Amino acid sequence: MITDNIRLVEKNIADAAANSGRRPEDVRLIAVSKTKPVQMIKEAYDTGIRDFGENRVQEIVEKYPLLPSDIRWHLIGHLQTNKVKYIIDKVCMIHSVDSYKLAEEISRQAARHNVTMDILIEVNVAGEETKFGVRPEDTAALCEQISRLPGIRIRGLMTVAPFVDDPDENRPVFCTLRQLLVDIGAKNIDNVTMDILSMGMSNDYTVAITEGATLVRVGTSIFGQRDYGVER
């Protein structure tokens, strides 16, 4: 089942990319494995998936030693400063940086572990009170602040769009994030690349791709429904 699901998602990604004049290889699939057991992750791995996303630090810590070392783990959920130390040497990217305080701790722990951490700035484009993320109008200033910290590379932006019945309703959200990425990139801030747009999930990833997503975070469409009692 998982293999078939992945093949379908990959086809949808390729079609969406082609329909928007992009190459399929310009969009990377992150399989969101939160709450899912190691065996299911292994099945996805055997299908060829190497990028996996987790919301909770505890799950990464538990799964990390049980799975192949060439997996690229992405922390996509809200990250508390006191938990950075547990995953700084385990993840390839932190998608959910939304404060200077958190970035400072990532920088501090990166120095201790002699690593450079790729991060994305999480933007609450839709302004939902239940979601984390910086306001769009505050994003550029936060990027400039964080860019001066050692051990961190700002690679782009991330957003969690509202859950909607019609995926097209989220098109303005994705369009806004893409334009914000372009605007910040044009400032040529040192240590800010702005080449990654992490947006789109199971219900709207094809729309996100047509609006410029380079990373899509797909869980349910690959692994099936999950236990929402442990959502971020």
C-alpha cells in the first residue's frame, strides 16, 4: 500500500510540476512519518524515499537509531528551545524557526556540535491564531537578525496553510509566501539564500507546487490517517 501511495504522489508531483513549466526533480517529497512506526518508514525507505519529516523531537530521537543512517530527517513541527540539543546532530533541516530566541539556541547548539544547520523561517501567512509562525510583514527583519548568527544557514520559508475542502482556496497563501521569498531574496542579505519553499501537504501539495513549492510535506496520502492526538 505504501509503495503504491508513494508512486501516486510522485506522479502527482511530476504532473503538477509539468503543468506549471517546472521540472519534477525541482520538487522534493518529504514523507511525514509522525506517529508512524519504524516498519512503515522502512517500507517507504525501501521504495526510495530518503527525506522524512517529524513534528516531535521525541519521535526523531526514538526512530533515529533504528533506521538507516542516510535518511535525511526534517524537523517540521514547533520546536522548543530546550529541545534543540536533542536533534541538532540528527536533522538536516529545521523548518519551523519563528523567533530569534529559537535561532540563538540553534546557533549555540550548532557550535557545540560543530555543525551548520539549515533552517527555514516559518511564516503564518493566513494569520491563524492556532498556528505558529512569524507574521509576513515581520519576516524580512527576522531574517536579517538571524543571518548574523554563526552555525545557521537560512535557506528559505515554510508555512502551514489552513485545512480547506477546496485546495485552490490556499492558492493565495502559497502565492504570498512565494512573493515574500522573492522579495527577501532580492535584498541580498548575507547568509540568506532563499532557495527553498516548504509548503503544501496531503490535501493541497499539487496546488503548492504550481505556486512554486520546492519541498512538499506529505503524510496521510502516503501512510494513511494518523493519530491526531499527537499533532503539533
